[in-house]
Amino acid sequence: MKDILIHFYKYCLSFFSFKEKTVCNNQIAGEYKKISFIEHYGLYTGMLSDRGCVRKRNEDSVALVELKSKTKMTPGVLAIVADGMGGHNAGNRASELAVNIIREIIGATDNPSEKVLAEAVQAANIAIFNEASENVDYAGMGTTVTVFLLFEGQAWMAHVGDSRLYRLRKNAWIQLSEDHTFVAGMERNGLITAEQARTHPDRNVLDRAVGTHRYLEIMLMPVDLETGDVFFLCSDGLYDLVCSEEIRETLLNYSLQASCNLLVDLAKRRGGHDNISVVAVCCDQPSNLLFSSPSTRDVVIASNA
Ligand code: CA
């Protein structure tokens, strides 16, 4: 673990002394877990979005935005991966709209919360739905949206579609988001095995997307935080070609930005048939930031990089 922490120093946004305390219990994925909030911490980030080797355009949009608290000296972050779908430029338009609207709404509030996050995703849904209804070029467009929001030591996920949010805690790697695809639904209901799901020809057919219907059901939940946790968001262009174990091993051995670069490169070397987007955030104690440098603290914001 120590090696990893040393690698992370380059991507520090800020750092403070550290204290952790438990504030409440919440239900996540069917079982009760302690929800910790971290009072003082440093944030480390990495991000990359790539067109891949086959597609003409990058229809993924990503964002990584620093959020400032007016009352607390702790950094916050908003991380988004959106994977657009639709003909011509429609997929690109849908994912870009989603990222911009969510970023605007979360950025405009002094107190980002689960409620504001839900409102932001719903607003993105309506905006995409309306534009698709009014402009024939954008008819039927939609997008996946996976959001990780961390503010004043608490974190939440909002998720629709088949982009993913994973968490690496020490050596343990879990997928926090649920794939909203027909194939994943069949797997959850025991109709097919995990291996059959992984190679199923229709594995990328969504049963839910942002912007395709007026009503949207969002997977929304608080995210349990511990020091050293790494949160990793990606589009299917990555996990179709790079397995979980490879992602986990990379994050354990390289800095977050180096991991993002290496993983995207690996997917491209395996064909890169789709757009590939990755965003990584680590929340850790500042004493581990051995070589923090002011020049690396700039906020990284990008869309369709
Ligand atoms: Ca994709």
C-alpha cells in the first residue's frame, strides 16, 4: 500500500490533517454498512477519454471538477462518465449535455447532496429528452451517466446505464454500480452465468438510459468512505477489453493518472473497438502525500478529451 501512496503524490489537489468518524448507518445493496465521513483528507485524481481505434468520434464525455466548501477546508470532487448513443452526432450531444448540466447544477449549489445530485441527473434527462423530441437529428439519443460526488467528507453515486463505478479498498475490488442491461438482468435473475453474460452478443443493450424517456429511475446511493479508497469510473469501451483484475492490479501499482493512461492504452492495443473513458479519485490521508507539488494541484476539467 505504501508504494501506491507514494505514487499518488503527483495528483494531489490539496491536503490537510486527517480524522475519520462514523455518522450514520445506511443501506447499500441490500446490507447495512457503516457510512463513514472523512473530516480532513487529500484528493488524488486521474482521467482520460479516448476515441479508441475504430469509431470516428468520441461519444463519451467525462468530467472531473473540484468542489469548494465555504465552511470547511476540505476538497470536494465531482466525477462523471457518460457514454452517449444515437446516430450521427446524437450520442456525442447526449453525453455532452448530461455532463454539462450535471456539472452546472452541482457547481451552482453551496451544499451538494444526494438530493441535488438526483435533481441534476433528472434535469439532464429532461433536457436530452426535450432536445431529442424537437430536433430530428437527435431523435432517440440517450446516454449512460455514472456520477461519483464527494463533498465535505461524504460521498454519493448516481448511476444509469452500463458505465461503471468500482471501489478499490486495500486489495478488495468491487463494482458499486449495477449494469442496466437486459443481459445483466438475466444474470441477476440466474437465467445465465456471469461468463455467459460477459460474452453475450447483446451485453451492451441498455434497459435504461438518460434522455430516452420522460421518466427516469436513477440508481442513487450514499457511498461508504475509508481512507485510501480509490473510486474508478469507466465506460464499457474499457471493461469490454480489460478485465477487473487487470484494472485492480494497475491501480495498485501505479499513480492514478498513470493507471488511466496504461489502461486506455491496453484497451487500444486489444482493438479499441469503442470509445474508452476512465476517471479515478482517491481520498487519502495527507501525511501520505510525501511529495505534493503546488503545480500539480490544478483542477482537471475535460469533456470529450
Ligand atoms: Ca461505449
